Amino acid sequence: MSEESRKLVVLITQGLESELSSVAFTIANGGITSGLDVSIFLTSSAVDLARKRAVDATQVHPLEPLSDLVQDFVKRGGNLWACTPCIKGRGYEQDDLIEGTVITGASVMHELIQGGAATLSF
């Protein structure tokens, strides 16, 4: 398998109000377990998932609590990117976000896709 095909980009647009955010992080963590280099790009209401303590009370049964899924993703080396305009539009700053979150534009995601990364969106 080529290096490019070992990368996965997960685009998440759904926030705390949707079970899809838990599903997306579960699948992203599974990708890491499978040996993929996984990056998550949060946009729209999904940037709330990176806000400190925002996911603490969210759990979609039978999945793990969302806070555990997010922490596991970051601890295991996943790239967690948050859309710059979406962050600014909500008045968030880096200090408002969980450790490991990088505020960036979509170009980092586009670069991986141009290189052949697989993509999923939620």
C-alpha cells in the first residue's frame, strides 16, 4: 500500500446535536487502529467539538462517550483541525480549544486529498 493510500481525511460538519459526531470519531479512531494516518477537519457547528468541556456530557449508546473518543483520537496521534473562519465566527480562540487542536484553513485537508488520501464526511 502506498503512503498516500494510508491517509484518511474525515470531514465533520455536525456538532454536539448530532450522533454523527460520535460516529465520525469512532470511525476515525478505527482508522488509526488499522494503521492509517487520520486527520479530522471540523467545520460549521462541528468546531464546537473541539471546545474545552463541550463534549463532556455527550454519549451515543452503545458508543464510547464523545469526550473519550476525542481524547483518544488526539492521544493516538490523529490530526485535529478546526476551520479558521468557523472558529472566528464563534468568537473562539486557541485557549478555548482542547489541547491538540490546530486552527487552520482547508488547504491542509486539500493537500492530503490531492496526494491521494481517502475521505469520509459526516
